[in-house]
Amino acid sequence: MNKNITITEYYDSYQHLPVIDVRSPGEYDKGHIPNAINIPLFLNEERAHIGTVYKQIGQKEAIELGYVYVNPKLQYYIDESLAIAPNKQVVIHCWRGGMRSAAFADHLRNNGFNNVLVIKGGYKSYRNYVLSSFDIDVDLKVIGGYTGSGKTKILKELEKRGEQVIDLEKIANHKGSAFGSIGEAVQPTIEQFENNLSEKWHQLNFSKPVFIEDESHNIGQIQIPMNLFNKIRSSIVYFLDIPKEPRAKLLVGDYAICENTLLEQAINKISRRLGGLNTKLALESLHSENYFDVAMITLKYYDKSYMNGLLSRAKEKIITIPLSGVNASTNAEYILNKIYNTK
């Protein structure tokens, strides 16, 4: 049977089923439901051609052209769908839950699929669901600190201890600084970042605290949704005050294994903020493989930048936690004791 379901019903009852996204590859690449498989009814060029005919000639002619493109691929649609859903139960969507998903669903039903669900409003309704999901009230525990404090490592330790964690930098494939893309996969689109973040967000128990790192609005080329970013900025931040030297050593451990050309490019990205002399000294240290001095020099900029952002918060929203080093396990335990007053 064909059945229309809302995106809420999908998450409540049908998330175990495979999802087929019948939009064009270009639409899919811009953003899609995580784990959805793209079986495009029309390729990018075909969709563009149909759209041109619709605008310049009319709907009837556009539909007829659509059949010209679709008919040779009817068996392909079945074969690809069976590979994804061998039990013949599947969820389908297009952009707005219109002709593309309805036609695809009818085709599967007419060829032996016994449970075909179509998302009402399609991907557009999903996107509205994603963006509104960050309006949910949540007790955010924001972990802040200078560059090199090991905040991401601390989040991993907190997660090991059973705490709920959102690792924005992991989802963004970026560590947040000019050096942040080094060693990372290509960043998702902003839209896909929001989708992937929402998927993690919906796994949370909002009656319990959620630990998250203090971030700028931009993480590399992506942006944190404003409703979530505003929550981060308005929450109490637990500022980890760690001396510069151990932080520099941590950065050396993270980045000294990288190619010097990539590090040089990153230094040049912040050269205007570092100033001419510091940039010159940082590059000289890099070329002599004195990575500790490179870290110490660049931290002059990053520490000042982070402190400016921190001081823009209300004073009562900043809780300073002095720490002597960057051992993630020790620091995670200390943070938990501080927050929950267990000691």
C-alpha cells in the first residue's frame, strides 16, 4: 500500500526503513536526509530541461517530456529499489511530496512493493523540521577555553563517562581555526551539516544535560544554526584556564605530523592578525621545524581572539576552571566534579 506520513511520524515509527530520495543528484548533494539513498527520477540535465519546457511551453508538454526520460529507466528504478529494500518496504520523498515521489511510489507498488510510504511535504518539510528542532529547550553545558586546551578530547572523555555530547567540530569536519581543515575530510554543505547535526540532536534525552564546545558562529565554511548558536552564547560557559605551554605542546602533537606547506598556508591566512613580525618569526620557526615556537607565536593571536569573545558574555555566565595541564581524562573528571559539585 501507499501511505503518506509526516516527517514526525517517520522519526517516531518508520526510521528503521530505508529511505529513497528521488530528487536529482544536484538537489541531493546540496543536502539530504542522513542515510537516504538517491535514486533520481531525473538527472540534473533532465530536470533542467523539463523545467525550461514547463516555463517556456507549458505543464502538459513538460509532463510528456518527463515520460520520455522516465520510461527507459523503469526497470532500473525497480532494480535499484530492491537493492536498497529487499523486503519491499520503503520510505520515499522528493522536494515537496509532489509528482515525483507519487509517481515513483506508484511504480514500486505496481511492481510488488507491499509497503510504500511517502513523506508529506517531502524534503522541504524535513528541512523545516530540522531547523525548528534546535528551538527545543536544553540544559547546555558549554565547555570553553583557549586554543590547545583539548576541549574536543575532553568531550570524548565525557561521552565515555555516559554524558551526552554534541561534537560540532566532528560533524563539521573542521577544528575551527585557520589550521582546522588540516587532516579533515571535505566539509559538508551548510545544509547537510544542519541535517547531520539534527540527526545527532534527535538522539538526545533533553531532560538531561548536553555538553557542547564553545564555538564561533562559523566553523570553517559552515555555520551553526542561529537558534542553537544563540543557546550556546546565552548558556553558562565553563572556561578552562590552562597555561600556554602545555597547550602549545598539545598543538605540536596534533599538527607537527602534517605537511609544512599546509601549516604555512594556515599561518599566512592569519598573517594580518598576527602582524608582520610574528608571521615572519612563525614561518622561520616552521621552516626550522621548531613547532613549539610556531604554536606559541600563533597562540598570541588565538588567545586574544578567544578572550575578546569570552568577555562579550555576561560575567555571571562565565565560570572559570583553572587547570594545570591538558590531560583529557583528568580534566573531564575535574569538570564533572565542578559542575555537579560531587566533591
